[in-house]
Amino acid sequence: SDNLLILVEISLDHILQQIKTIAPAVVVIDSIQTVYSPVLSSAPGSVGQVREAAEQLILMSKKSGIPVFLIGHVTKDGAIAGPKVLEHMVDTVLYFEGDSGHAYRIIRGIKNRFGPTHEIGVFEMRDNGLNEVSNPSAFFLAERPEGAPGSVVAPSIEGTRPILIEIQSLVHPTNFGLPRRTAIGVDHNRVSLLVAVMDKICGLHLSNHDIYLNVAGGVRVDEPAIDLGIVSAMASSFLDRPIDAGTVVLGEVGLTGEIRGVSQMDARIREAARMGFNRCILPKTSTHGMPKGTKITLNKISNLKELIEQLF
């Protein structure tokens, strides 16, 4: 493309000179850890070099009005590699997530000086590049099996955006002395906590069962509002009884088996109704009523025993 110019250079002085000469609409630095300033004697990627390069590029951006995207390496844990000072200096931090096993990619906002954080954009990788997924809920639920034990839908919130996700669980008697616990897309410690609560409160003896849990589509969800979805999926698989396809569940589970309220309840219920679900199981402590203009039955519960009664 005539509108895309590529410069192979690591010298900060040469990069700034080219930006001043060409005056591009947007500048992308890939990656900031490789940029080198002769002012400092340290190697590229060091704390001093990253700070100096970022500072000069930010100063140039503020003076000229040219937006600058700084691409940084990440560690195996998914965090930005190198000094944290880089995150403090920039206006916005975006994480580009995804893997080769799925066609979608997620851009997640971690820091934003000019708006809300933890917003996400969902995109699908096609032959012509990244394309926006305007309805992520339908995208993630497109291949959901109906009538299969261990599957349930839970409304999650990413920033201010409600998204319906499918939680799948497989509970099977263990063939070894130590049961296996595998969780993908959710916090492993949270799953262990919920298993203990189910064993103690509901009488579902999972201590001698292998438990595999997955959020379909490779999405990662960290909020406690999906606790009820995790419990429902494990109970469904353990009892080998499917959950009604028109039901969604949401709520946080406490250590005594109580169901606690979650934030942005109206938005979650409205998204479930928009996607055609006709029943929502939610905490009794929720003060929110039926969102206007939706036709969905709200079944409020206060503990896990009531959840089992409602589901099965």
C-alpha cells in the first residue's frame, strides 16, 4: 500500500527525524524494547532505554498531535515485559489477546486516562484481516450444544459491555488417588473453593471426582458473578442432567452457600433477554426488578440448595 511506510531502524534519533520529515497520520513502534538512544550507554530493553525512548516519543506526539502506538513484548504470564514505568507513562494500555486455536481476537483495555477501563473489542480474523464482531454473545454461543449435561450460559460484564458466555464442565469419577482439577478461562482457586462449598452445602460429593471446567471459545473471565454458572455446570455434569436451554444464571457464591448480588444486574438481564433466553436465576438480594421492555422470568434464590431445586 502506498499509504503504509515501513522503516527498519532502532535508533531513536533517526526515528524521530523521519517522523518529523514525513509527518505521518499514525506512528507504530514495534517494539519499544528494541529502540536505542545513544544518550544512554545501557543496552536496548533496559529500564533506562525504555524510559528514554518512551519519553521522547510521547513528547513528540504531544507536540505534533501524531498518535503513537508503542508495541511491547509480554511475558509468559501475559504481562508487559520490562519496567512498569512504561505503563505509567502512556495514556492507554491495550492487550491484544487470542491464540491460534480460535479465529477471534480480543483487544482489552487495561488503562485509559480518557475513559473507562476493562472495555473489550471482539474481532474475527479472516482473509482480509481483522473484522469487528458486533454481537459477541451470539458469536460465543453459536456452537453451543442443546440438551447436553454440564453446559450453562452466564452473563458476564467486560467493562460496561454485557456478554453471554457458555461454561462447560465435565465431572467424572477419578481413577487415581488424587482427583484432578482443570480450569480453563476461570480462576483455578475459585473453582476449588466452589467445589468445597458444593460438597459441604449441597451434599454433592465431588471430592472423589475429576473436574474439568472450560469457558467455551477460549474467553477468560475473572469476575465472581459467574460463580453460579460454574456451580450449575458442575452440578449438571455430576447429576448427568441437562439445564434448560432457555435459562441463564448469575450470582456470587459465598462460603456458607449463600448467593450474593452482583453489579450491573439490569444490563446482564437485558442482554440475556435480547438473545432469546426466557428465564434468569439470580440472587434474591438483588434489588433490581424486571428491566423494561423485556420478557424474561426472574427466579430469585438465596442459597445453593434452592439453585439445585430450580435447575433440576
